[in-house]
Amino acid sequence: MPKHPLQFLEVPRRNPDKESPEERVLHYGEIYGAYDGASAAAQAGRCLACGNPYCEWQCPVHNYIPNWLALIEEGKLFEAAELSHQTNSLPEICGRVCPQDRLCEGACTLEEANGAVTIGSIERYITDEAVRQGWRPDMSNIEDTGKTVAIVGAGPAGLAAADVLARNGIHAVVYDAYPEIGGLLTYGIPPFKLEKSVVRTRRALLEGMGVKFVLNTRIGRDKSFTELVDEFDAVFLGMGTYAYVKGGFPGEDLPGVHDALPYLVGNAYRELGHDEAAAPYIDMAGMRVVVLGGGDTGMDCNRTAVRQGAASVTCAYRRDEENMPGSRREVANSREEGVRFLFNRQPLEILGDEKVKGVRLVETRMGAPGPDGRRRPEPIEGSEEILEADAVIIAFGFRPNPPGWLSEHAIEALPSGKLRVAALGPYPFQTTNPKVFAGGDMVRGSDLVVTAVHEGREAAKGIARFLKV
Amino acid sequence: MTEQVAKSLLDPELHRDSCGFGLIANLDDLPSHWVVETAISALARLTHRGAVAADGKTGDGCGLLIKFPETFLRAVGMQLGFSLNQRFAAGTVFLSRDEAAAAAAREALEKAVADTGLDVAGWREVPTDPSACGEQALKTLPRIEQLFVNAPDGMPRGRFNRKLFLARRRAENRFSDADTYVASLSSVTISYKGMIMPAALPQFYPDLRDPRMESSVCVFHQRFSTNTLPQWRLAQPFRFLAHNGEINTIQGNRNWAVARARNFISDKLDDISDLDPIISLTGSDSSSLDNMLEVMRAGGMDVIQAMRLLIPPAWQTVDNIDPDVRAFYEFYDCQLEPWDGPAGIVLTDGRYAACCLDRNGLRPARYIITRDRHLTVASEVGVYDYDEKDVIRKGRLGPGEMLAVDLVNGELLDNDEIHDRLKTRAPYKKWLKRGIRYLDSLLVDTRMAAEPMEPDTLATYQKMFNLTREEIAEVIAVLARTEVEPVGSMGDDTPMAVLSQKVRSPFDYFRQQFAQVTNPPIDSLRERIVMSLQTNIGREYNLFEIGPRHAEQVIINSPVLSQAKLRQLLGPDMFEDSHTFIDLNVDENLSLPAALDQICAAAEKGVRDGNLILMLSDRYLEKGKLPVHALLATGAVHHHLVRKGLRCDANIVVETGVARDAHQIACLIGYGATTVYPYLVYQSLHDVTRRGNIDRQQQLGRNYRRGIRKGLFKIMSKMGISSISSYRGAQLFEIVGLDDEIVERCFRGTPSRIRGATFEDLLEDQKKLAAAAWEPRESIEQGGLYKYVHGGEYHCYNPDVVTTLQSAVRTGDYAQYRNYARLVNERPVATLRDLLALKAAGPPVPLDEVESVESILPRFDSAGMSLGALSPEAHEALAIAMNRIGARSNSGEGGEDASRHGSERRSKIKQVASGRFGVTAEYLVNAEVIQIKIAQGAKPGEGGQLPGHKVNDMIAKLRYAKPGVGLISPPPHHDIYSIEDLAQLIFDLKQVNPQALVSVKLVAEPGVGTVAAGVVKAYADLITISGYDGGTGASPLSSVKYAGSPWELGLSETHQVLRSQNMRHQVRLQTDGGLKTGLDVVKAAMLGAESFGFGTAPMVALGCKYLRICHLNNCATGVATQNNVLRSEYFIGLPEMVINFFRFVAEEVREIMASLGVRTFAELVGRTDLLERQPGQTARQARLDLSPILSDNGLAASVPQFCTEPHNAPFDKGELAERMVRETLPAIESKSGGRFEFRVQNFNRSIGARLSGEIARRHGNHGMADAPLDIVLHGNAGQSFGAWNVSGLNLLLRGDANDYVGKGMTGGRIVIYPPDNAGYVARDTAIIGNTCLYGATGGQLFAAGRAGERFAVRNSGATAIIEGAGDHCCEYMTDGVVVVLGSTGVNFGAGMTGGFAYVLDIDRDFVDRYNHELIDIHRITPESMEAHLHHLRSLITAHVEATGSAWGEAILDDYRTFLQKFWVVKPKAAELGSLIESLRRAA
């Protein structure tokens, strides 16, 4: 029961202060400030504690949102952190990178009233502040089971699995090809959304729980999968999706046309001071940049390009703004930072001879819904236009790219490349090899961080049951 | 019982009755034929309190119990050639029409008589005239004979009668046919009764016309049964008494009587051990009470004392009771629990004639004494025509009072005189002082658990006992913080426990029973004074040989123990050496029946070893063992000990982790626990403080117990029970979903109709919990029972359902509605109907041949939701939508602005609920349907609540209340304490608005069908049966979760009962409760509904998101709030959304009909043959036996399935009222006023209401104020005199009036005064009855005499002057002025939040009589309170002018002296100076 039933009217929705666009584009740091205890409590107190917690319902991991909001209102920070971790392994990260406006905050009862509760910011505040004050996951009850599990991929799915396994007294060893943990959290998502210190803090927490990381190690190259299967009681695969979706139009191979991920990884390598040979830096300084795609990755590219000093950044998307998959918050941030959006524009061709000169687009209108329930764009004849560009970044998403050694271990994939796992049954996320489980983008295709977290957690619970602990 | 009956919901055991009753006695025991004659005519004048069958001749039974008319009987006996001794007896016996059976019965009775050493003198066939009987009565007319028995010479009368008692009881055990019934067999009384109308009694029994039939005492009774299956034997009086009311605790009383049989030992009484059981366990509650009285009397206790013990007054909580009287009751309370419930009892045993009332005065009893020394007591005053000058005393019995005639000494004994006799019979006070010990409590007690559990251990316990974080936060912590039960909104949308796929507590299978219609709930908030939780622990001894050891008891003020009290109880000074610890944790490999065997054996051994306390405990968990659920164990042990005759030698103390909320504790007590120690609550609270979530300094344990106490009061009061000792073992629950083996073993006698989970299922549940409990990695569960949680319990209004529905109605897209309907219709099994699939009646028909959407829509109503609960925007949008589609919206309980009358925004259904907010004549005449809300699904037995912050200026104006002050409606309608009261209210409403249909809203529970049958006989036109899953307003969580049954059961039961009693065609049947889709509608129709109520769904259509925060006024969708910002900025609802919803539902109905091959909706109603049982999704779902729901009771298909009558017209045509209309109508129409005179008698009811309706229809409530009609009346007015009175109607009555004078009055004036020649003192005499001015909103009442109980209850504007009042005066008053020129009863001003009163306190004891919670009192000093001084004087002056009151004149005469004895009584919140100012403003 909220203490002040009308707090949501009296206290307006307020996220932590955001740095001005003019200043923030000058660096890669996070653009949002943090709450102090009082403002977090005041914002949390806006929650109505609905009988139907729509936030929790929409949340892929079903965080007990109203409950930890209540704890924050009461100042019970550590209890909130405990509760928050009961359903989510990476709450401070989800608090930063989740498209809350499409999930919890979008579903919040107050969204239709005077603004949703700032769930994301509070979620982030809880763990950030609790850790700062010395909170650590409570492992006192955990009995060591002596079981061991190898996790391939230190992305959100793998980290979530490691967290749950550790809490079940199972030793998790996480392998990753990159020099730092996090996968796309570190290398895909730019630091202005997720500062890398956050991932490092999470690494410390996980290591404190007994999780081991073996980095710079690509399974199948530096260590064979057979070894893993032999050495460990079970294996979890959380290697994500790294194949880029192509547009399938002419000119995609022209110099100056970049796929989003190498572009973002290159930028991350430079920021982290890694050896750039592994991921070269792609510089947009002074260029007219066109970003194709309307997802969060597209927004990341937009804003990275702005920070690199692009002369202009234009984002073209084939549906209307309403039907964009990306977070509205990121669209807004992009706009503030000077990105121009062109909606209902479908690219037909990238023009240029030696290098990119422009993009030929056609205007679209929204047609009938397709099989996925989303309305399909239909080109309007005679509405073609040409957009001049010095560089084009293609952010159409990713496809699974399962490594070849899977089939050698009787791990089947679907024709789409997604791994085949048990949907129901006693051991969810078990692959066709009983000892091997998988989750995250490898299984469902590229999706949100939080869904990967969810699958990693569920798979880990399946593994624990499989190992009879 | 045939198989057919066994598998339906008809239960012949379920019948309820009440009635008119009375007695006439000559104080000097002089017999006369006049007494008999007058009693019969008086009975005939109470005909309106009984029920009349369609044939106009068959009544539900009436009768006389007459003091032995020896002369007459001797004469008729001699005529037959009997040789009659000096002392002889005669008894009336009903025999079978079958001669062989009759002969066998005669023989059995003769043998039993002979065996006791008495002589049979002969049998007399009683002359009867069957032509007096109606058709139904004739069908079952027995052979009626009288048996004459001679006493051996010299046998004293007492011994003779005890032998007759034994002979009769023994014979009764031997009768082999069901028809034989000994109506009486005694030398002191004889009974004449039958299934006939009172007026026909002397025709049917010529004996009664015989002038030789002379008697000094005649007790009479007229029955109103909810059952029409004619049963001659159920007519009253019984052998000693006639009872108007209902014993709510009957099951417990019967069980305890059986358990206690060994303690009924008396040298006067021969061995009664062969009377097994000692009282009848079947038949009516009243007949069991009569049996009990008979046993106690046979044991040597006089009938006065026995009756006082069985139905004691509220001695525990009344401040000013004589300590010796208190000791008398307290002493016997240690031995005997009260028989609790509304009761007006008249009785005679030949030695005494007496009348008594229950502690709450829930039935009326008025008396007069005439110069010729006859006492007449009856439900009403004016039951025969006497001359007022011959009346020397007139009065009424107050709550818990008794009035008796000592026929031997020719004395009239009033209440005090009876107490004076009783209290001096033994040194009760001395014995108690020596014997009673109390448990001490600390002044400040912040301790919770002396040995707190480690967090890990605690988690194990919490998991083992299924305690979730939700329950800790939402239930336990709230109780501990606020001392009250948590409140929630929107009802319960989760599956019943047996349908759930989660592990649910066994307590969840139990639904609390509640009072509706046939008896009232008690108001545990405002009338706490009658309630008690006092719990005794000690041994019971022989009731007939009392002594000091009977008083050796430990008394606890509440059955919920703290740790300190448990320790004391088990400590060295108390029961350290006389208690047995019984571990409920048993080997995990034992089956539950085996485990219960083990526990029961240990209990039995404990008792046989002489231990007084059996401590059932699950406190010590162990791996490898499983706890047996404490409720199963308690019930099993209780019944085991009852069977072994050991129950009264032990007290069951339950130390358990399973009981946390009030319901759970009530279950344990209801199945026999004496006290409960909920250790896991204390441990969990300790943990909560350890985490710092609640301030450590608070006395959480104590607060928690206070909260639980209030909860227990509420649960008891819901069933009309006032003391926990009567509640204990009374098993007042319905079980939904437990197998018969469990019920038989642990909860025997509790209604359980559809079987379900078995012992194995429950064991499986416990094993699941145990597995998690011992797994340290598993944290305790989040919960999900109260609010939706992912992975938790299924909720029917989960976010998917709500959002899909909203998107469908906003877009108007039927395809989206289909998505919604699919989500609902294909959900996991959540309701009983989900286990029933449809069967086609024939090949599908084309959709366009099916009845149209438009013709289906009028079958839909919106459920009653008040303006106040809803915002005006939402309320009006709903009304507009319903009106546009030709359906009806329901105003709810909150009045309606006059500007809406006649417009599209009006609610066609106007609700009348217990708060009577804004219920005026104008409101009522603007209704098409008037709905009496007896109960609502989410919280049957409780009133509505509107928190103060929702009462803004507009709401306050409509409800005649004060802005900002919360409004709680009383749990009962104070004018409906029984079925005949309901009939009266229906009559009132039909008088004020003859065009309207009257609807009665009931809630499903076992017996609701029987109640509904009674409601039809009370002339309702429509009945709504609500399910537990309805309900939208604020309500305590434990009510939401644990009261009310599924409508599938209630609706089907009602439909079956009405059909089998050939009444279904008389009434339109509706159901509501969680209806969401066309499929729901079709299934409800097949179960018997022809009309459908929707509450939540249309609200969701209007934007409600099911937030369950309606009680907080912060509804963010603007639906359920009065906050201006939320209403104006966030409410998005439009009538079109509601219209879309209903059209979609109707369209879905059509599609289903087409697929079933049905063209018209009427063909669906009652067609249970089109429903097919599905196996369900779990084993226990599969085990449910739904065949009773689907039964047609073997009735022919031609028996009507739905209503065919346009309305249900009352038997009473209200002829006087019609004549009054004929004579005054021109004056009303021309608004010319005038003066008219009429004579009035007690059966002229609701006089004035008919005129008020005509006036309001033409001129509104106040339009005729300046051209009033003066109606002058003489005589005794019937009930509801001046009901709904409006401005322009002045009623002047010379005589007196019965109950409900000025009910719902809004204007005009009622003046009542005694005739000049009256032989009594007016100011000492009752002139009006109970519950006058209930819900009045204006007008004036002057009555020169005393008023009954609850005068001016819920008054919100009337001005009244009376000369004395009963208990609970000015209860719930919110406005108006009341002047009482004399003494008042107790509990004055309970719940009074507005208006004020002047009370003349001659005896200076008013301080002890007013309720101190909300009001304060002030003297009127001439210096500072000039305005009050003048105001009071002007009121008294007006009173004297209107009534000629001698007492008023005397006061005015010496005003300054009297002034010092007046109190001004006002709400604490009101400023003294502002009272009169606010009157002026209002004027």
C-alpha cells in the first residue's frame, strides 16, 4: 500500500538529469546522472502498487518491480538489491539499456496518466548504489555441489547463466573470445549508454560469487568443444548472433558502406584501449553519414557517429516512427544530438562508384500487417529520392551464425540457424545434446539484452535440475 | 433419500422460517374461552407476517399451545367413555394416513407409555374440517388424534410429566414411519396446529370453537417458511415454545448438546442415556431448542432459568449490569454456550408463561396489560381491538429482556424481577471469585517471540506452511501495523482452491457462511456491545448439581494467544501437569487417515489420562516428517472426542504455523479449537522488525491480535453470532472442493456438495511444500493470491485480458474482441463453468436465423456500483450506454442527482442498500426496477464502505452526508432481520412505486435457493444470485477471499429449488459475478439465469485497469475516484466503449447459439442437458462431482424454466391505501391539499407510502410543501407507517404504531399521540416500534411516547421528538436533530457523524449509555448556549402543540430546571457553535 496515494500527481515523473546535447556529444560517457536516495524514493513512491502490475507482466524477466519500488520508497536499499537480483542477474545493466518505454514503463498504468514511474532509472540506482555502499550478493546459504559447468560466451545470456549457477552452488567457468566480458554489452553498446566500468563492476561481483572467466579464448580455435564437454558436467552456449542481416540491394559492398557491428566494436576497442588490429576503428569525422535501420543498434550508430564528429547523420527507416522497433528514448536522444530522421523510406540502392556517394530511397506507406503482426511498408511509386552520403552504416540486425563444431556434437540447429532447444519439459533450453544447453540470441535470434538474461537464467535452472542439485 | 435427490442441490434439511407470534395469559390463571378466541383472532391479524400459497388457503403453518383445558378434555374424554383419573394428560398426535402405519405408531406410543408405568386411557380422533385446508395442505394432511393418559393416583404432576416426556422420546425413537409426530403430550399444555391460515384454525379444529375450550394461557405462532414443501409437523408452537427467528449456531449447539449428554444427570430425571441423541439433530432449529429446553426442564431447572441460559442477554460488555446478575450468567457460561441468533420466544409450561428476546433485540415484541388482568404479547401492537381506556400498561421488550407471568402466584415478572430471582439461587459471585483465574497481560508488550528463529530456519517454516512474501507484506504486516485487516478492491478473480494448479492452503477450501434475509448479520463495528470473545478453559460438570467447582475456570479475553499467555497457561500454576502435547509432525510415509488415527488416539488417551488441555502442535518440524494440517487435525480430534463422549472434558489448544489471518483462526475455532497460538506470525513479525521494516517500538504482536479480534468479530457477526463460545464448533462454513472422506472424518455436517481433493491430494501438496522447505537455495515465494504475479496464481482479469478487452472496445474491432474472448474462454480452468463444455441441441443454424443482438441486449444489466465509488463521469457513461442499448444500469447505493431523472443519464435500476443513502420517494418513483441489495459477492454480510476522501461536496449532497467523513453502511438492513421483514420492505417499495419491479440481490451459499424461494413468497419480481467472484468496491481482503460461493452453485440451486416448488415462473432470475464473455452468458443461461449482471467488465471497457486501489481515491484511470484532476484529465471512458462491449458479447452469444442450433435465447435457459462435464486439467479437478449442479431433479421438461409472469403481486392488496389514494388524488393532482380521516388497524401497512409515491411522481420530494394533505388517522397503524414520506403529506395518528415509522422520510410531518382516555402514562409507554426514521432525509416526527430500538438509525436530515428510546438510538446518524425527552437504551449515537441530539437525562446515567467513540456530550448553559436553549424550547413547544404531550408541557412549565438535565449530543468532529448555524443554512 503506497504511503501517499496521490504522490504520482504531486511528484512529476523525473529521470535523473541528462547532460545537455551540446556537452555530451563531446565525450563517450553516460549521459544520465544518478538519483540520490531522496529523489529515488520520491520517484519510487509514485508507484500505485496496482493489482495488476503491468510493469512486471511486460518485463521479460518479470522483475518484482512494485515490490522493490516500495522498498526504495522505504529506504530499504539492500533488500531492494536482493529482491532485484532474485529475478534479474544484470539489473543495473538492464536499467540502462532496456527499452523501458516498450516494456515496464510503457505498460505502467501511469504511462497513460501523467508519466510512468521511472523504473529503469530506479533499477539502475538500486544496484549501483547498493554496491557502492558495500552490498554483495548473499552467498552464505549456498552449499558447494561440486558440479561444474562451462559457459561459452560472456554476453548477457552467459553472465545470467553463470549467476544462477553460482547461486545453486555450481562452479561456472565462462569462456569468451574477447578480452573483456560482456559481449555486446561491452563491444556493441556504446559507453554513453552503458559505461564500461559498470560491466567491470558486475565482473567483480560475479567473480566474488565464484564465477571464473577465461577470456581471449575462442572455443573451436583456442580450446576445443570436445574438451569442454569432457571436462565439465554440462555446457551452456550463449554465443549470440554475429552474422549481419543484409539489405540485398545493389551497392552494399561499396567502400564506405559499413555494417553496424564492426563499426561499433571498432569504436569500443579504441575506447577500451584494446589492440585495434583485432577490430579497426572506423572514423566518421567530417562525413555525411546515413544510417539505415530503426533499431537500437541503429541509434547506437547514429550517436557514435555524432561523437566521432560526423558532418551530418541521417537515419532512414522504412516504417513510420510509431512502428520503429527501437526505444523511443534513444530516438529522442539521437534527435537531441542532431540526428535527422527520415521515416517511411526504404533503401533501394547505394550509389557510388569507388565509394559511397548516396542512397536511393523510396517513400513508403504502412500497409496491412504481416505474419509477425507488424504492418508492412509498401513503396509508393514515383517517390524515389537520392540522399547524398559519404558513409552508410547498415543496421538491419543480426542472424545466428552457429559454429560448425556444433553438429559434430549432435547439437541441431533450425534452418534459420537458431539452435533447437526444448521448449517445455523438465530441462528447458536443453539442446539436442542432453549435456548442452543454450540460450539468448543463439536460440531466439537477435533480441533484447533482457531476453538473453531471461534465457540464460532459465537455462541455468534447467541445468541445475539436470545435474540434480 | 433417492439417488435423484442426493445428486442435486436440493436439500430438504434447508428451510428457514420466521413469523408473527405472541401469547395471551390471564395473570391469575383464570381460564376462559375468550383467551383462546382472542388468540386466534390476534393470530389472524398477523397473517401478513406469514406466507400464503398461491391457493390463498395454504399457509406455512400456524398453531396454538394452550394451557391444559382440563374441563373440555375431561368432558370430551368422558363422552368417548374414557375413564379419566383425577390427574390425566392428553397429547395431540399426527399419524400417517396409512392405517397400518398409524396403528403401528399408536402401538409404539402406547407401549412406551405403559413401560413408564402410566395408563393409556384412550385415543380420540380430533374432529377436523379439511375444507379449511388449501390444496397443498390437503396433500399431506395427517390423521390427527389425541392420546389420553392417566396418572396413577398420587403421582405428582412433575413426575407425571417427566414420565410422559420419557415415554414420548422413547416412542419417537421407535416410530418407523416419517409421518408420525407427537405435537404435544403433557398434563399441562396441549397444542393445536396445522398447515392452514390462522383465520381458518377454528374452522379446521371445531374444538377451538367449543365454548368449553377454556384456558388461561394461549401461545400462538404463524410461520413464514422459505420452503413450500408442506410439512405439518413444522408448524409451531412446539411443546413449550414458539420461536420467531433463527438459531445461527444450531450445528454447534446440537453437537455440544450431544457431547454434554453425560453432564445432564438429575435424580429427578430417570436415565436419559437411551435418548440418543438427547435432542433432535434434524428438523428445525426451533424444534431442537424446544428439545433442549425440555431436557433442562426435565432435569429440574425451571423454564425461566433454562431459557435465560439458552438465550442470555449481552452480559459481558454491558457496563451497568448488576454484578450478581453478571455472576449468574458468567457462572453458567462456563458450562453452556448460548444458542445464538435472532429470537423472539413465547413459551409456557403451564407454570409460567413468558416471552424473551435475543441479546440484540432483533425481533419485535410489544405487550399490553388490560384492566381485566390479561397480558398480551405479540410481534405487533394492536392485534385485537381493545379500548385504550382499559389498557393499564403498554410496552415492548428490549434486547435480551424477558417478561413472565408466574401463574401460580398471579404475578407479572419483569426483567429485573426475574433476574432478582435467578441471581439469588446460589452464591455465584463467591464461587466465581474463588474459582476463576485470568491470564495476565503486560501493560506494554513489545515481545513477539522469546526464541526467535534464525532466518534460515524461519524460511524453512515459511515455505513449509506456504507463507509468501505477499502474505507477510499484505496481510500480516498490515494487521500488525494498523490493527485492522487489510482492505482491497475489485473482488477475487482467482480460481477456487480446488481448481487451482498451485498449492493452496486447505483453509482456502472453506467459505464462511453468512446471514442473508432470514437472519441479519450483526454490526460488529457499531454494536460491539453485544459481542464477546471471552474464552473459558476448564472442566464441565453436571448442570443440575451446581457447586463451586463449576466455577474453576481460566478465562481469557480472546482465543488468540500471545506467547506470554501460552506460557502462563502451560505454566506451573495452571495446566503444567494436565496437558498433553500432540505432535502434528508425523512420519512422512504415513497416509493422512493413518496420521489422523494416530493423533486422535493420542488425544483420546490424553483425555482419559485426565488432561484438560490437548495441545496440537506443528511447532517442531523435522526432516523425514510432514506436518498434518492443523485444521484437519483439529476437526478430526473434535469429532472423535464428541463421538467418544469425551469432548467436554478437554480443551483443544492449537499451536500452528498454518493459521495467520482471521479466517484461518476462525476455521480452527469453528471446528472446535479453544485457543490458537499462531507462532509463525510472531516469528515472521520478529523477522520483519529485524529487517527494520516496521518500527520496533510498536507492539506488533498485540496490534496483530487486535486486528485478528476485529476480524473474528466480523466473521462471527457476518453469520449473526455474537459470542465466540457459540461459534466454537458451530462449523459455519461451506466446503468447496474436498472429498467426502475428508468431510466425514474431520468436518462432519459441513455442507460440501461437489467433492474434490482427497487426503492423497492434500498430502501431495504438503510434500511439495516440504521439498522446497528443506531446500535452502529456494527462497520463499512471492505469492500472487492477492495480486497478479508472473508464475503465481491465475487471475481472470490478468493484464492480457484487461489490455485485450480495452483494445477491442476502443477500436470497436470484433476481431480483437475475439482475441479477448479466446483468452477468457480458453483460460486454464479457473471457475466451475470452465469444467463444463457446451453440447449442441441440434444441427447448426444460419446466424441470421438467430435472435438479434438487439433482442439479447435487454437481458444485460450493469451491476450496482454507486456514484461515490465511481466517478460521476464513469457512472453516467455507464448509464448512457445501458440506456442506449435498451438495457439497464444500476445506480448502486449512493442516490442519484435529480437532474438525471428522466434523462438518458438515469439509472433504471435504483438500489436500496443498508445505508439508504438518498433513498427518497422521488428516487424510488424514478426507477423501473428497485433492487434491494441484501448482500454483495465480494463481502456478503458486510456493508459498503466509502472512505472519507471520496466523499466530496457533491457525493455528500447526494447521500445527505458530511463531506470528508467516511460512510460505512451497516452490515444488516436494519429493517430486514427476517424473511417477513423483507416482505414488508418489498411491500413498502411496491406501495411507493407500484409500477416498479422489485429485485432482491443475494449471494450464493448453501441454502440460497431456499432463501430465494422465501423471497419469491415475499413477492419479489426479480432475484439476482451473485457469485463470490463479483464485487468491485473496497472490501476487507479476508472477506474477498473467503466468503461467498461460486454462482454456478448458487444459481443452479436456486433454479432447482424454484422449479421443484413450482415457483420458477413467478420470478426473473439473474446471476452476476465475473461474467466476461458470451460463453459465460450461455453457460449461466443453461444453469438457469435469464438475465445477467456485469460489473467489472464494463468498467474495464471504460478504462479501468483493475488496479485494485478503488478504496484509495487515486484511481489513475479516473474511473473509481472523485479526484478532480484524475476525473477530468485521465478518464478516457465513453459510452461507446461499453456499448461495443455489450454488443460484442451479444454477438458472441448469437454465434454460439447458431453453432448449438438454437434460435431463441429462451430455449437456452435451464438447459443443463446442453452442458457436458470436462475432465479438467488436474486430478482434483477431475474428481469434482458437478452432477448436482446439472441435475433437473427428475422434473418434467414442462415445468417452467423461466419467468412467465409480468410481476409478482402481493397477497395484501393494501385496500386502505388504495382508498386513500382514490379520495386524495384530486387534491394531489390539483396541488390543493386538504384534510382526510381514516381508521387504521395493525394490518394496514405502509400507510402513507402510496400517497407519497403519487405526490413524488407529480411534484417531486418537496413540490407539495405549501399545499399539504392532512391525513388524520385513528387506531393502531401497521408497520412502516409514513414510509418514504414527502413534503406535503402530514400524517396525524391518534393511537400507536408499529416498527419502521417514517422509514426513508424526506419531508412532511408525522404526529403520533395516545387517545385522551388512555389508562397509562404516555411517556413511559411504547408508542412506536423499532427502527423508526431509518434512512430519513428530512421531515418531522413527533411521538408522545417511547420509541423502540435503533430510533433514527441512519437519519440524515429528519427532526424528531420522542419521549424515550431503546438501544442504539441515533446510530449511524449523519444529519438531522433528535430530541429524546426521557431515558434511552445503551449504545446511543454509535457511528454518529452528523446532526445532533438533545437528551433529557433525569436519572443521570446517560454517560454510561452513549457510545463514546465518535460523539461527545455537553450541558446547555444559559450563558454560553443561548441558541440551543431557544432551539430546544421551540422544538418542545412544537411537540406539545402537535401531540398535546403532557410531559412536554411539564418540561416547558419548568424549563430552566429541566434544562440542567439535558445533554447536547454531537459528533466530536463538529463544532458546538456550528450546529444550529448549519441547521439555519439547511433551512
